[in-house]
Amino acid sequence: MELLETVSYYPDAAHVLEQLGVSAAPAIPALRAKLTNERTIQAAAHALAKIEQDHRATIAILAQNLDQPDLRGASCTCLAYFAEATPDAVEPLLLKVARSEEFYDRGLAISALGSLKTKAAVQQLVIVLEDKNKTLASRAARALGELRIEADLAVPALMKFLEDQDQQLSFAAARALGAFGPAAQPAIPALLKLLDQEQFRVMAARALGDIGAPAEGTIPRLIKMLDDDQTRRAAVEGLRNFGPLAKEALPRLKSLEENSNGYELRQIQLAIRAIEKTEETNPRP
């Protein structure tokens, strides 16, 4: 515990205490004292999330930090560590900052909402998708993909941005849809359409593979795409994400393996390994 007083050793000391879990309870006061230092706050909060059995005092300190400009953003990140255990306490704090006008802090709060599995969090992230600042909108899309809840709200909202002119946002939306797995079935027609567009092809193929069984009808098309140098990368990545569902692609992939090299060879081999796994060892998200 003495090392907690030395900033240079602090992250390592906090990590060791974190690994000890509840048995490190005597260190709680010392860790809480570090929550008001921007250099030590995140390591302290991460450790406290694993050590404490009652998070109320720690969350109260982080809530006070939200009034301090130099601590506000980091405190939002730290609140995410406690979101699963105490969603009711964390939700209003993150929502307040996510609705603020401070770009940096707002961005961190939006990302932190990706740990808060509540309907209110999803509703706020759907609103942020419409923000004219595409960086914030992309953060919201990624957070929705991390949550993977309230698909009836999130999936239609994400679909609207699949062809956004901002590539960061369109890719984040596609990735998030894939994270929803079968619940993103309504997005399949839009993703199939994007397979015909070079700039969106890879992200669409990946997302279709992640959606899984509802998009299984895409597999023959992806196999055919393996024959074209311009579409092969997308096909390989999509088939890899389908995993064992794409077993009919194995003969063609193994044929390509014999005549490929470099990056393409590595991607083909990854796809083959993913497809050859059993359902038990490669569960869908």
C-alpha cells in the first residue's frame, strides 16, 4: 500500500490490489483518496470496482468530480466501471454529461454509455447518432454495438447511417449492427445492397457474417465473390465471420490457400480455421 503514495508506481500497485479483489478492502480509503488526481483516477477507480462491495462512496466522489473541468472526462470513463453493478446511480451522471456542450467530456460520456445497459442509455445514443458532429455520432454507434440491447430502437437507427458520407460513421454503424447478431436481421437487405459498392463492401460482408444464421443465404454469393480479385477480401472476411455456417466455402478457400501468399494467405487461413471450428467453440455473439 505504501507504493500508492508514489505516482510512478501507482498504476502497478493499484493493479495488484485489483487482482486481490475484496481481500484488498483495507486499501479502499487510500484508493478513494486518489480519485481526485487526474493522473491516478482511472487506476484507482478500476481497482475499486473490483475491491468494493458497496460503491456508493466512490460514485459520490466521481459525481463531485463532474463539476471539475480537469476531472470531468476521466470521471465519465471511471463511472463506466461501475455501470453494471450500479446502473441506477451511474445513469443520470453519464446522461447529464452526454447532453452537455463540452465536446471532449461529452465524447467520453457517450463512450461510457456503452457500459450502461439501460433503455435510457440506448435512447440517448440514438439521439447522438443524428449529431452533426460525426465523431460523436461514431462514438454513439460504437457504444450501441457494445450494449447490444433494445434492438428495436437501435437497429433501425443504425441502418440510417450505413451509407453515410462519413466513412468512420458508416463503418461504426455496420460494425454495431453485426454486434447485434441475429437481432439485426432487418438490416440484411441494406447490407446486401452494399456488397455491390466498393467503399462499403468489406464492412457489409463482415456485418452479414456477424449477423449469422438469418443472413446465411448470403454465403453462396460470398463464395462466388472469391473468384474476383476485387471482391475476394470482402468475401473472405464475411465467410470468416459466418464461422461454421460457411462450411460449404471450405473447398474453394482451401484451393485459394494453395495459390495465395502474404496478407491474403493469412486472411484465408484465418477464415478456414474459423469455419472449421465447432459451434460449441465458436458461439455466436
